[in-house]
Amino acid sequence: MHETDVIVIGGGTGGYSTALRAAHLGLDVVLAERDLVGGTCLHRGCVPSKAMLHAAELVDGIAEARERWGVKATLDSVDWSALTATRDDIVSRNHRGVERHLAQAEVRVVRGSVSLTDPRTVRVDSGGEAGARWRARRGIVLATGSRPRPLPGLEPAGVHVVTSDDALFAPGLPASVLVLGGGAIGVEYASLHRSMGADVTLVEAADRLLPLEDADVSRHLARGLKKRGIDVRTGARLEDARPYEGGVRARVRTPRGEVQELDVERLLVAVGRVPVTDGLGLAAAGLATDARGYVTPADWGRLETAVPGIHVVGDLLPPPSLGLAHASFAEGLVVAETLAGLTPRPVDYTAVPRVTYSSPQTASVGLTEAEAVARGHAVAVNSMPLTGTAKGMVHGQGGTVKVVAEQGGGRILGVHLVGPHVSEMIAESQLVVGWDAEAADVAQHVHPHPTLSEAVGEVMLSLAGRGLHQV
């Protein structure tokens, strides 16, 4: 039996951020991970997918240069091996960086499968043999993450049927793709494959893409994707899919009840993710999951479960947690500081930005218009197209800014952006929403010209009764 202050189970974004912060606060920390530190985000999700989306943006730029700006450039081909080598180098360097941070903080990383044996003890099994037992003096943190949600009867096959975890690592570029799922992950993969030249069909069962975002965001996003040649089908469902030697034959039911048959080279399943708790031994510690597999905190401020001393971060948490890497970082800080005896502010999930890195991008923070109305707010809404600014005209990709505020000059409740580079614009609005600012507070600050961010400033000026270009 070994002892330590804190045991963190899982080395993804939520787990390693908890470990680092706890160690920086002087606690003795053990981080148990059965795979690679960094988790899904670093190795199979956020980082490699955004690297690929950057490459896709460069490909799109060649077409724009030729068709819009008179730059007589052509795309000969995409060297898939070179592209993936650059992606893997970025992932590798980030992985080494995380390992270096953990080593410098003197976090002890132990490898193997972990199970709880009681509310303060875990067993780490490695190489098929029962391993060491560790006891935590302060507490245990559950951070085992999530995996792609499976579809019954449709198993990933590596080449023709893939999930979001392995889509980036399937061999070569397919000529045609059916993406199942119109959430952020599905939309990003649909955008990526279209940029790389594939014929893309995007199927979403809900009546719009990004169904948790503002309805106007969904509308502008769908318009942008369709303009790029993506076949967007909302309110549609996959009836069945049959892999064969050259691809997949799928049947999709339309909102009108018609069944259409599609032959594609690859089917990419992106219908959400489910928490990973297999073999974790929750019952031995007096814990259980809810009906959806989540571990629900008894105290959301401390992210502590009903068993004192056991905390949870990341994708194991149900809503209002967002299942986003940056939300996991914030959760890790809260839990580490709680275990160190501090009293941190709880995570304000309303003020956590949500970004989809497709082309066009979307970025939002705060309440949608529908959410604000449902919560009883009398709202004032103002929107402006990005092409209403000079920089928006330069980009020529459309897009919009929408702000939801309380009537009468009250608080900004939500900011919603669609268009180029809006992922880099949302940080300002995060502060606006997080600090309960009013439009007049923002309007007194000057936005640089010419920039896309001017559109945010113009919308705020108008809401504050000081409209300049927008009256």
C-alpha cells in the first residue's frame, strides 16, 4: 500500500489539469493513466482535428486565390503522408510538453487500468497482473473521459465505417463521405472532407445543425456549408447501412418519410460521446452512474460526489458541464484548489465559449435567444452581417454577429458568431457575458478598424443607442 495526497484517475485535459494545479499548490499527486497523458483531446480529437482543419483552410485558400483574387494558383494534389506527418508532429510535441509539465511539477504518473476498492483506495493493474494499491489522504478525482457513442448493429471497421476517434487515422482521402451527426464534431468533419475534395452528405436527426446553439447560428452555418457543396440533410435518420468491399450502402429516411439510398466510400459516425466508467469500480466506493452513464456531483460548486472526497471532472459530468476541453481545464482548477483547502469560484458554464471549427466557423457564449426567453427575460436582439464591415467584405465569406441582451439597456445574455476566424473573436464576448456587462459598457471601448471584431462593436453601439454605421 502506497499513500499520497491526491489520486487522479485519467490523464486527459481534466485529469492532468487537476494534477498540475494540485501539485503547484504543494500536494503530493499520483496521476493514473492506462494510455497516453493528454487523452482524447490531444491524441484523437481537438489537436489533430484542428491541425487537419488548418490544412483544409489552406486548400480552400488556393481556390479563393484563383477564383476571387486573380492569383493563378492550382492544387496539384494533397500529399496525405506529409500532411499526417505534420499533424502527428504537432501532437507529439504537445504530448512531450504535457509530460514535461507533469515531471516538473513532480506529479507521479503510474500506468495501468485503475479501479476503486473503497472511497479512498485504488488498485492499478498493469500488464495483466494485479499492481500497486494507492490510498489518497485528501481525495480521488475521476477523470476517465468519454468515447464515441456507438450505433447498435453498426460496428466501426477501420476503413469504410469510422468514428470521430479514428476518422483522422483511416487510410487515405475518401472520394465520398456520409457524416452521421450534425453536432460540432460532425460538422467539423464534414467541412474537412469537403475541403479535401470529397462529396459530403451530412445527416442530422434534429431539425437543424448544432441543435443546442442559437437557431440563427444553425441557419447561417447550414447556408455556408450548402454554399460549399455539402449536402445537408436535417430531420433525417439513418435506417441502416451495409458495408461492402468498396464502401458503404446506406439508407436515409427524409423528413417526409421517403427512404433514399446512398453509396459512399466512408461512413463517419459522430452522434455524440458517452462517459467511460467500465471497470472503474464505482460501486466499491459507494457511487453509481445516472441512466445516461454520467457521475453526477452532489455539490456542483466543488464538483464533489455524494461520497466525500471523491470529485469528478470532464466528460464524466452531465450537463450543465459542456464536454469541452477548456471546460475540463476550469473544472480541474476548481477541484485541485478545493482539495488544497481553498474556496474557488464554481465554474460558470454559461460563460464558457462554444466553438465549431468548420468553414464557416461558429462561436457562442451565454444564452441563446430561445433560452433567454424561456428563463423569463424580456430580450432585445440585434444582429449584423460580417459583410457590413470592410474586413468582412475582404474575407467575402459571409457570416453574422448576433447579440441577445436584456431590454432597456440591461445585461448582455449571449453573443453568437458565424463566419471566418470567429473562434479567435469570442474571447471578448466571454468577458462581456462573464462580467454581466451591458451594451453601454462595451460601446465605450473602441474596436480596431478594419477588423471583423468591429461588427461586435457596432452591434453593441446600436443596443446602447449610439449606432454609427448601423442605426
